[in-house]
Amino acid sequence: MMRRVLAAAAFAAAPLAAAAATPAQLDSWLASSPAIVKEKPPYATSAYGTAARYINVKGANATGWVVPAEATEGFLADGRRVMVAPINSGGSGGVFSALLFTQTGTTPHFVGTIPSGGGHLLVSVNAGRLLIEWPIYVGDDPNCCPSALHFEHASVRGNRLVTDDHWDVKLAKSPH
């Protein structure tokens, strides 16, 4: 049971680097693409604070809160800077997709969204590649306790996210 609780807790943040984005950095990233539209949130206030942005990505099923403290950056093996901004749904599934940006010089470029199969998405940089993970729910698995975890190693080639490898890790079921 403890392993499942720790695994579920790991989906709460996406640590790519020591420092989170500032609101100004996040606004710059969001402004880099006409596909990312700031929208009026469905409710007046956000539990994520005044720096949070409510966005919709045209052509993708990606709508929700982007929070500067959760948006982070890292470097790929080719030296390219990447920035990831999780889109928090505000519901129990947390992050169902994340925005991916690259940057050369001072100009950010929107690569696209990284979707998950079932929410609780986590994206980090591991050995110069993106490590993407999310839980796999089977049958009546509760939100806390997936049957497995899905992992992908990905890289950015040109302006596309490419999956280099993927695997699933089955989690042991604990008696309730």
C-alpha cells in the first residue's frame, strides 16, 4: 500500500529543474503560439493563486490551469532547452496534459501538448531525454491506486515530440 501511495504522490509535481518559472516567463511561453488561448476560467477564483493562467489549446483536448510554480525547464542531450508547463484540470485527475516548449536563444517555441492516458501526468528530464509517466487504471481501480504505471522516454526531433521507448510497470495490489 505504501508503494502505491508514494507512486500516486509522485504525480503531484513535475520537477525538471530546481527553479520554477516566473509569471513573466510563463506568459512569454504561452504567447509563443496562437494555438494557446487564455480564457476566462469557469469560476471566479483559482486555488492556484493569481499568477495561474486558465488556457485552452486549440486542436488539442487541453484546457485548464497553468501555474508558474509547476512550470519548469531542463536540457536535452543535444543541449536544447525544454520547458514543460502542466495543465491542471482542477479535478481529482490533476494533470491530463502538459505544454512542451523548446528555446534557442531567447525565443520560446511551442512544440505541442503531451497527453496522458488517465491524468496524473508527470514529465521530467532524465539522462537528456524527457521521461513521461502516468498511471494505468484497470477495472475499478480507485484514483489513488492504479494497476500499473506507463513510462515513455521521448526526445524532440525538429519540432516534434518523438517517443524513443515505452514500458509499463505493474503495481502489486494490496488487500483493502
